[in-house]
Amino acid sequence: MNLRVIRNVNKLVETMQTFDVSFNESDIVYSLISKSVLCDRAQADVLSQVSSGREMYASFLQERVHGDVSIWDKMKQRKLLTFKSTATTLNTKLQGKVVELKEDRSLMQRILVISQKRPQLDLPKLVGQYEFSIVPRSLFSFDGKLHPCTDKSKLIHLIEERASNSAPADVSSKSKVVVFDGMALVNKLQITRETKTCLDLKNQFVSLLRRECDGFPDVRLVFDRYMAGSLKERTREKRTDGKAVRYKIQDSTSIAGIKLKQLLSHIETKSELTKYLAEHSMQSLTAAGKAFVVVYDTTCLTNIAEYPDELKQHDQEEADTLIILQAKHVADTNPFSELFIVSPDTDVFLLLIHYYPQLCVSTTFRTGTGNNLRDINIRDMYEAVGPHHADAILGFHVFSGCDQTGRFYGKSKSECFRIFLKYNQEELLPFASLGCVSSVTADEILANVTKFVLDLYCRHRPDTVNSIASLRWHLFSKNQKSAEHLPPTKGALRQKVLRAHYVTSVLKHALEAKPCREDPTLFGWTLSAGSLVPIPSTDEPAPKNLIELTMCACKTKCATNRCCCKKFGLVCTDVCHCVECDNVANHEETDSESDNYESDIDSDSDY
């Protein structure tokens, strides 16, 4: 084979490996870069394009070649949906008209072409202040979905590497308590040929629970609460690719041949399943002579006589925070208990570090599977990061990227964490203040987290680059960075700060059974079709006059005010469709025309 062909094939394979391309047969169409899944209707069009083309070809032959329809008659175009046609749109008002903009990157292309003929445009200010795209590409994919955080588990390994193994804590009590993440146990189950019904699945779960809790006299089993329309529900929808089938959970329900992921795809099914497993788990734990607490939905059932009444009902949604609530109760009852938390979740690990001063001296996080199963001493982890970083770690984690807030495009969790570790107590205050009910406003937090964003995107930068706007222009002009690799503008970053503040506040109320909840629509989300959708930015994607007055299509020489460019004192540019244009640049007058644009550009670019 030609050596050039071999080299090209190897390069293609390397590129595909960079984007983690899978060649396994699948009916899911997704972007290789953003990993965003195409909607169901568009997927059907993309996957059926060959068969659709053949059908149209056969119809053409039958009707126009062999039939009575003329070959010259008008043909109806088949408009297949694609990634571009499903892109996010934005409606904006321009002089009383509503103009729909689509996410296709054309705004930036147009402004660059126009700037060649209109030198009065202040490109540094425009690039620094406006995204020139419908959604901030550093935070969102083209379809308006947050960039998923897929590497947060690396935080566990990074903190473990910093820790030095200490001697076991000297505990005077032999009391051992284990707290299980219920859904983590469910996900360990396997639907095999012998698993015919839900009764078989329940027996498998109970057997697994008995093996896992062997040697622990006190067992806590915590399940998530499933609420329609919540932020967590959107995360679960992404994991199931939006394809949910509901099953009625009872002993006789047939699940033969069904994958566990499909069984758990519907929120109502999971709600019924957790109740079903919780009730049978209590029977098994009672028969085994265990003290137990089982939490599902809003209910907490226990056989512990001294268990507080205020903890028997709760309003928490996630098992993550409910696990911490149970850990705090164990510490309040006997701070010298040996406490084991069994969960694969990075969020639980970080919550334990943050709350460690209020937990048992001997608190262990058991995680991993197979040969990677290990016990992590939380005291060592707390000492490895230090008290100030432990206080700020929840805010940092949520802001840099979690399930509900998304990540910065191209910025790994490892990269963010290394910057976080270098910060002193004063520099950590913005993250520590996230989620706290105080007089600190979102704008104040935004001003404070600016340093982190600057460090994240350009650690070694000139002294003149001291704001988000100046950094955007620096990266755009000096490094030719694309929109994805530029930091978000002030308007987009403010919405991210609001979302981070809300999610962090949920985590920081983990010790309350019934915490007061803020309205998420006041913190960076909006309701759309009954679901919470993140707000990309409250700012326009570009100055309104640039959105509207970028080109004309005059048939004359653009000599009168009928030409929209001429009417507003602007010269025509290469993007205009005019013919024999006389409205060309007069460089002696360009300086006096700058006010036409400056009036629509906010001079406040402190961030």
C-alpha cells in the first residue's frame, strides 16, 4: 500500500482516538467534540438519509421517467434535519421587529469582514464584550446544552496523591457504621438469563446488601429522591439519552432481556424501584439483627429507638447530601464510631472533606471496583488540602464543573484543581462564599472569581491583561483562539456564577433535613416546557446595530437613503449584495462616524 495512504490513515486514527471515537454499532448520533447528542427527530433523518435518498430516486424514476410527470416539473426538496438545523436560536428585538438568530458562527465572520471597510469599529472592545454567537461556546455546545463534566473523578486521585497515609485514628468505641449509596448498589446488579422478574432482581439486591454490610452492626441505606422538573432530572435525562420507558415495579414484572440502563431510564420507574427495594431491604436487615436506617423518597424508616423525629421526614433530593446528613447523625450519637461511606460519587467524597470537622474522627470513604476497590481515610484527605481549601472546595468544584453547571470547554478538572491549590486564603474567598446566604452579591463574587478565570485561560499573561475583556482580545488577536477557547464574556460568566451559587447552596445545606430552597429561575435557569434550562447570557450576542446593519442588497448604486447602509451613515462592505456601489469608504470621514457604533457598546468592561 502507498506509504502516504498509510500515514494518512494513521493520522486519521490518532485524531479519532483524541475524540474517543467508538466504532461500536449504535443508533445514537453525537458530536465528536462536544459529545452532545442529536435530538431524536434529527437522528432519524441522519441515520435514514441513504434509504431516504434511494426512495426518492425510485420515486423519481417511477413518476418522471416511466410515468406521466414531466422531468422538468418542480420537485419538492427533502429537508433533512442536521446538527446545524437543530442549533439554538435567539429572538432579539431590532427597531420594533423580532429577528431570529441561529447558532451558526456567522456573526463573527461578518464582523471581521465588515471591519475591513469600517475602521471606526473598535474590535478589541467588541471581541472583549460580545460573544458573537447565540450561546457562549466556552460554556455551551451549539444546541444550548452545557458542556458535560466527564473527568471530575480525577479529583479523588489528585487529592490521594497529595495525602500521606497516617496511623489509624485511636477510637475508644468498637461501634462500626456503614452508609450505602443505594443506587450505586443497584447499578452493581446484573440482569442475566436467570433474572426473569423484579422478584429475582430484588433477591439479587438483598444478597448483595447482606454481603456488603457483613461486619457492620449499624447499616444506613440511602436512595435518591426523584422529582419531576428538577435540575437533577435533566442530568439523568442526559445519561439515558432522553429515551425513557416506564415499567410497573412488582414481583411479577417481567424484565427478561431488558438492560439495567433501560429499566432505570424512567423517573417513575426508579421511584417505584427504590421503594420496592427499600421495603424488602428492611425485612432482610431486621432478620439479620442489624440496626438500620433506610431512606427513600421523603421517608426515613428505622428501628433505632433514639433516632430523632426531625430526621424521619426530609426535603432533600440527592443521596449525596442525605448521606452527609446520616454521617452527621452518626457523629452526633457517637463521634468515636468507625464510619464507612460506600459510594462511587466524587461529589460525596468532596462533601466528606468539606464537612470532616463535624464528622466522626474515623471516617472512611470506600470506593472503586474490582482491583481498584479501596478505603480512603478522610482525615488524611482533609489534611492534604488544608482547612482553608476544604472550606472552599465545594464552591470550586461546582464553579469549575459539575453535573448541573457544566465545565469550561477544553479545561480539565486537573488543570482547574492545580490552580486552586496554589491560592492563598484571600484568593479562596470567592469559592468559600459561593452558596452562603450573606450580603455578598453575585456581581461581587463575579469580580472576585475573575482572577481564577484569567489564570485558567492564560496563567502567564502581560500586565495589561487584567480583565476578562482584555484577555478575550489578547487570546483572539495574539493566539488566534476560536470561540470555544476564549473565556466567556461578563454576561455569560455572571449566569455561570449564579448557577454555581445555587448548586453550592444545596450542598452547603446538607446538614438540614428540610432546608429552605431558593427559586432556581433566579439563579441562571429558566423554565421551558416544564424543565429548567440554563440561561446562556443576559447580554445580546452582538451590538444590535451590527446584527441588523451589516449588509444591503440594493439594485442601484446605494446613492440614496433607500440603502440601509447609506441611511445610517455606513459604508457598504464585502458582505453586501449591492450592484455597482458608490457608497465606498472615505477615510477622511471615518473618524466622525464612530459614534454610530460606540452608542451601542457598553463602555463598562471592568471584568
